[in-house]
Amino acid sequence: MDNNSPSVSALPRATGQFDIGALFDLIVILAVLVTVKWMLTPHTQLYAGAGSTTSAMIVGTLLLRRRGLRWADLGFRRPESWPKTLGLAVLVFGIYIVALGAMKGVADHFFEDVGTSGRFDHVEGNLVAYLILMGVIWTHAAFFEELIYRAFFINRLGTALGGSGVALCVAVLFAGSFFGYRHLVYQGMHGALMTGAVGVAFGLVYLWFGRRNIWPLIIAHGTVDTIGITARFLGVMDD
């Protein structure tokens, strides 16, 4: 990770040309995410997602290197100003709340809110489980999900479709939809819609300033999940 300016090839440009290589990269990562999670779920539903994103990070790093890219080129670099980055993280947190509020009425109307289906019930009062999940939150959720579902997905699909504004919007919608799908198993359609809305909102933020500095998204994501798991640990949230 560094604070060098991103290479020109890292940011999708409106070439109007289909890039089969970028599409191949995306398909490979999708295959890794789905296959690894499918293989791990019978053994550990709680950590199957983390295992799949860890695997995708390894493969994604290799794919980027083949293209002459780094994660720094996609926004994961040392910020020029940490105070500004923290301020932007607060803004992203606010956008998260707005996205949830915007989708809640639709989700509540059509689907039952099952929360997380008791997936994290064991955390209440369990310090060891809490600390383990905090580690998972600040690796799998905060870092890996933002780098994969925002940086990698949007960059690779946007590039594959020619890099136009429309192409990038399609990439954001796809990334957000897949992010929602990943939560479908234990949160149901209600949760999938809510997380999908957040995924789209975060994708738009990535287009706004995340390609230059993805840290605000990482910090906001980690903070949201930290609040949730801490509330469960303290017994003030029960779903």
C-alpha cells in the first residue's frame, strides 16, 4: 500500500471497447466466492463467508498482478490526510443510514425481517467469541468485502464494459446485487434487499472518491459491524 497516484490503466476509461480480460478476472473471482463458500458451509456456516473472501483476496491479488495492477491502484493506498479520511468515513456512515432507511419501507412491505436468524446468538456474554468475530469483522467484512465487492467488482466489470458512465453504473448495480445475495441465506430477502441497497450506495461512494481512497468505506463498514456485534455481546440486540 502506498500513496502514489494510480496508474492510468487502473481507472476505467470510456474506451467503448469490450475487455474480455477484465471480464475473465471478474468471473474467476465470482467462481472462487461461490465455490469456496459452498464447500465450507456444510462445515461452518459462521465462517464460510470469511473463508471465501479470503480466498478471493488471494486470487484477486494474483489476477491484478497479471494485469500490472495493485490494490493501491484501486484505492487501497495511504491517505494524504487521516483527519479528512475519518471525516469522509463519518459521511459514509451517514450514507449507510440513509440507504437502509430508503429501502426499509419496501423490504418491510414485501418480506419478513428475520434479522440474522440467530447466527450470532452465541456471542452474547461470550468474550472469546466476541473477540474472534471482531477479528473477522476487521478483515473479512471491513477490508476484504470493500476491496472485493467495491474495488475489484466495479473496476473489473466497468473496464470489461468499456469504462463509460453507463458501464460503471451497471458495475455498481451488479456489485450491490451480489453483495445483497451473499446475505440472503441467513438474512432472507428482507436482509438481502437492505444489504443490497447499502452495497449500491457504497458502490456510488466508491465511484465518487473511493477509487482515490477506499479507507473511508473500510472504516465505516468496520464500524457498522463493530456496533452490531458489540450490541449482541452486551445483550442489547436480539434477532
